[in-house]
Amino acid sequence: MRQNIIDFLSGLSKSIIQGFIEHGGIGNSIEEGIEKFKKNLFIIGVAISLAATGFFLTLWGIASVIDAMFTMQGFGFVLIGLIGMLTGALVYKK
């Protein structure tokens, strides 16, 4: 049932775009716009994932240094987690 709905919507969107191509000539610009949007969305997704990975690794490094300096097993990770929670709460409050 779900696949039938997906197939119907896919066919409907293709027929609408095909109608624009045949009758108005603006279908090409719509398709080009969709392709550009897909590429931009992909690039933004990759950039966000790389930034998040770098941020996580930085926090992990800071927590590891705190643990190594004070030989407190896991205290650095808890401290960084608390700082992250407080930062998140402050950002949410604004």
C-alpha cells in the first residue's frame, strides 16, 4: 500500500514536470533548480557533519587531557558534558 502511494506521487510529479517541459519550456529551469538545490543540500550536509566531527574530537581531546592531568577516571568527560549541557541551555534560552 505504501509503495503504491509512493509510485503514484512519483508518477504525478514526473508528469507535472513533463507537462511544463512540453508546454512552457520552463521545465528545464525547474529541473536545473532542483538539481542545484540537491547539490547545495548535499554540500551543506557534508560540511555540517565534518564540523560536528571536529567539534566532538576537540571535546574528546580536552576531556582526555583533563583526565590525564588529574588521573581522575572519566572526570574530564563528565566536566566537558556538563559544560556542553550548560552551553546548550544558554543557547536555547536566547
